[in-house]
Amino acid sequence: MANKVEVKELLDAGVHFGHLTRRWNPNMAPYIYMERNGIHIINLYKSAAKMQEAGEALNKIAASGRKILFVATKKQAKEIVAEQAKRANMPYITERWPGGMLTNFITIRKAVKKMSSIDRMKKDGTFNTLSKKERLQVDRLRAKLEKNLGSISDMSRLPSALFVVDITREHIAAKEAQKLNIPIFAMVDTNSDPREVEYVIPSNDDASKSIDKVVSYMAESIIEGLSERKSTKDAKDEGSDEKATKAPKAKKAKAETDADVEVPSKDAEDKKAMKEAKKDVKLESKKETLAKADASGEEE
């Protein structure tokens, strides 16, 4: 379960500062507390509630073993998101969003595989057989792929959720996620449209302190979910081990109880049946002799 969000901590981090009133999106009205000096102030009580709700949802996704893709290409969010995503062991995009990253995922996976094939070439010595110019081109390609896709090299399938900083800037990522029905968690400022997001976190998406506060909370929730998954997995493994050790003992006990009970053997049953059959034959023959004697007496 995610920790409770303190409103005072959000206030200190400057999460409440929105954009200029002239740049606002009317759909953000329910999350705006007031206007001061031409700037909208976000209602931090609503921000705290939404953060907690999003944290719990991410916790469940992580506990189920699925991936959450972090997306933030703006300068002040890059390093923070990369650091927190690594801490939570989740994929992230902090460079340019590659078009078709989600909708054309097979092609993106091919590019990632190209990276691993270049690494194999370097290991098995094939790379050294290339000319100097070719080696330089391969190195440049590898560096480019690493920069854009290195952070998603472990993502073998589509993510189960997207966490986005600044939904307006990352509108292409949001559109792709919507097309594939992937839920979006996002820091939404007063200039963005919250209707595009399933889990809205009304907050200042420009200040690094604010971004760090929200993203670190989400990362913490994911880490908790992963640790819960690990503990349940360990408990299941222990249970299966106990069952495995109990099974031979149970079999042995059964064998011993079976040995104690005297079960009539097949030979004994056969002998008994033979005796009964002989008795029946003797009775039949006796009846026949009596019948014959009676018949002869009548003739005389």
C-alpha cells in the first residue's frame, strides 16, 4: 500500500503552481483552487488524493509483474525520470519519442535486436573483420540506438501503463497509448486537457522539485508492488517445497498401514471358490443317485 501523501510536502515542492491564467485549459477548472498574480493555483488536496490513487494503481500493476513505461523528454524532467525509473526497474524514454513506439512495436523491437547483434559481432570477432569505415558506421549506429532505445532494451512486450510528465508535450505518446487502450498516468498542469488521461495528477510539470516529488512517489509505489510480488512468490515456493517433502512421508505411512491390514490373497480366494464348486458338484451327484434309486424302486 502506497504511503500517505502530505499536502505540506507538496506545497514545499511547489506542486501547486500552475500556468498563466490566459494559457489555461477550462477542463482543468475542477482542480484549480484560485488565481493569484495572473497564475492559477492548483488545489493540493485534490493533487494528494489523485497521487495516492495513481500510486495504488501502479502498485497493483507492478505486483502483477507487468511493465510501466515512463515518458519525459523535457529538459528538467529527463534526469529525474531516468533515475527513478532505473530505481523501480522499469523502462523509460527520455530522449525523442520514436514514432510508432507502441503502435509499431515490432519494428522497434527489431531495432533493439540490431543492438544485440552488434554486441555479438564484437564478442565473436566478426566486428574486427570489417573495414575501418564500416566499423565506424556500426559504432555510430550502436551509439544512436543506445541513446534512443537503450532504456527499453528489456521491454519484450507492450507496457501495461504509461507514466507521462507533461501530457501536452508528449501528445504523440498519449495518442498511441489511447489507440491501444493502454492506461495513462500523467502529471497534468493547468494548460493541459485532463480528459486524455485515465489517472490525472494535477501538478506543476515544469519545476524539477515538483517533478521529483511526484515521480519519486510513483517509483516508491512500484517498488512496493514488486517487493509484494517477490514475497508472495517466495511463500508459494516454500509451500511447494513443504508439499514435496510431505508427499513421500504420506506415501510411506500409507504403505505401512496397508501392510498392517491383512488382505486375502488371490490364491486363497481361488481355493475357496474351488471348495464351494466341489461341494456343489457333490450335492448334484448325490441328488442324481437318489433320483435313480427311486426310479428303480418304482419299476420293481
